[in-house]
Amino acid sequence: MRGGTTGHGAAPAAEAATDAARPTVPGPRAGDGTRPRTADTPALRPTAAPPGRPRVLLAPVTVTPSKPLTPSHLKGLLWTDVMYRATAHVADVTLRYSHTTYHPTEQTLGFWEFLDRHHPDLDPSTLDELELGALYVAFRSAGERVPAAALRPYADAVEHGWTHPAAARVLDIWTAQYAELGLHDPGLRAHQPPGLSTEAMIDRLGTLGMCLDQRPLGGPVLLDLTRHGVPLRTLIAPDGRPNYLACALRELLALAPEHDEVVLLYDSQLDPDYQRLARVVAALGPAVSRVPIGRVPIDGAIRSAREGGWRDHHAGTLLAATRSGHDPRAVRLGLRLYFIAVLGPGQAESFRPDLLHQCLGRAARLLAAARDDGQPPLAEQLTRHRRTRLHIDPYRLTTSLLGRHRRTPATDLLTGVFL
């Protein structure tokens, strides 16, 4: 998953030399592995909500499209999907998951620049996510920091709807995997720009008294929550590079006021920044819920995807192993039982294929036992898992299917939320 990084910049002369030596990044070209992106945001609300229903915004952390989906990624995606589908039955819910918004981060633009500089003849359409992921690991291992000027053409192209062919290839692969996993596609391949420009975001923070803009002095733009006892946090480095938090604010400052509740789902290792983000969003009016989701250890160790090590533990491998001998519906439900109910919100339990296999069998039995007669309305079944918030808690809901004194599952619950 992503984190927020900022660049330290380079001397202006060095930036100018690098910029002059490198061609401008083009937009999408015929045959380069991309397809034209429209400026339209796909419909994210599953049904038209009756007047008076609460409005809930789900804003999960995005996964950088540069590698395979690991067990940690799958856990977050499945958690979000169950929350989205369940909450949609009791509220007007929007799932905002825009890769466009977070492409301007250095880890994404830096990777694209790395590929174009070191592999100018690369054809991503001939590679799978493992091969592209290996290149991403090489990029992170190299530890290069190119001048900010070298990344600006990429950032400008992103604002106009362009996606690097390598990222487009990964997103195409993920789209197929989303379909097999039964995940709602929030617009993986769509151009979904944030509602505010960088300058508008800075101005909006200024009106909230939460911004310290030191650019006139050659410094950074800082998120200022010191009156809350929170240290200053860089949003934009002196050389103009935004971090993940800055990108999130461009999106949420525009969207949050339209909703009654904003749910932030994120990697638990990003908690300090998401505490800050929650304070900003709360100042706009809506209730804010933070939902940290722990990573999935492999053999007892938690490793970042940037380090690799996912060859035998990624979405493609897991789907290939589970689809053999299992009904697709049992696979979808079983994966949700395992990654949500069994692993839980923390990160103490390592990935165990044997327990995943048991969950697939349990899912098949639940599907066989499901019935329609004598069941309460679906909204009533779901509301008991709301706690004090507007959204449905995926952990409470999913574990209710496995409890010792569980009820016979309702068909509409399984089909409407888990499949």
C-alpha cells in the first residue's frame, strides 16, 4: 500500500540540465498499451437512494498499480468491498477509489520515469504483473532521486488523463482479477481527477486555518494542526513534489462536505497521517470513522510489497489455487470469510493456505444451507452490525456467519453482500 513521501529536490541548474536532456512525456499513443480515458467518473452509487437516507463516503487507501495484489492488498480490498455492498442497503454510499488522484505521488511518477530512462524500449503489454512488479522492486532498491523537473511532464500528463502503459497494463490485469473476486470495480481504468487543484486545496486549508505555506520563502507547504497538539506535516516539498496526504486532501476537501459520514480505510502503518486527515475532514462537518486494517504476515514477517517476496502469495496464484475444485460463489464467500473474519483487523495472524481452504469448505456449506423463508428484511439484518456509526462493520457482519450460535444465513444477505 501507499505511504506519503516527499522529495528534497536538487539544484536548479541540475534540474534544468536534466529537463533539457529528456523528451517531454507524450500522451497516450496508438499501440502503446493505453486506451483513451474519458473525463467521466463512473457511477459509484449502486442504486438511487430514497430521500432522507444518510450519505456515506468510503475513502480507502489505494494500491499503487505497479505490482501484484498481495494478501495484504486483498484483505483491504475485500474489507472495503463488504463494507460498500452492505452499507449500500442502508445508506446512500459512495466508494471513491481513484488512481488518478494518487498518480502524482513520487513513488508512482518516479517509477514511470525510471522505466522510461532504464527501459526505453519496454512493451508492458507483453509482461504480467510479476514481471512489472520485479521492475518496481528494482526501482525502489536503486534508491535514485531524480530532480523534480524530470517528473513534472509526467504529472502534467496525468492531469490531462494520461496513464503510463506499465500502470495501464497492471490495471487491466487487476480488472480481470476484480471480476473473478466479485469486487465492485470503482473505475480502475477511468480518469477520475480530484475535485480540487493543488492551489485550490492549499487555499481551502488556509480558510480552515490549517495551512502553513512557506513557498514564498523557498520552503514547503505544511499541514498545520499545531493548535490540536499535532506536529507540522509536509504536504508539498520545496521543489513542488506532493505526497500522498496532499493528494488525498485534493479529493476529500471537495467530497467530504457532501456526506454525513466519511470512512477512511487504510493500512494501519499509516495511522499518524490518517489521524491528521480525520481532523481536517471533521472540520468540514461530517462524522469521520478511521478504519485501520493490519497487513498480512507471510511466515510471521510483515514485508512491504516494494521488497518483493510475493511470487507464491499474490492474487493470481491464490485464484488459480482456489478455482480448482471450488464453485466460484464459494471462492468469493470463502475468501471474504478468511481475509475478514479469520484474519481480523489486526496483523497477528500469518497467511495460512490450510485455513483458507477450510473457509472455502465452510462457504460451500453456508451457501447450501442458505434460505429465504422466515428471514428478517435485509436492511434489518445489516443494521445490527452498524455499531454507533452509519456504515456497516464488515468484521462484525462476516464473523456473524461463523459464530457458534449463528443463524441459518439468508440467501439475500449472501447474494447482496458477499457475492
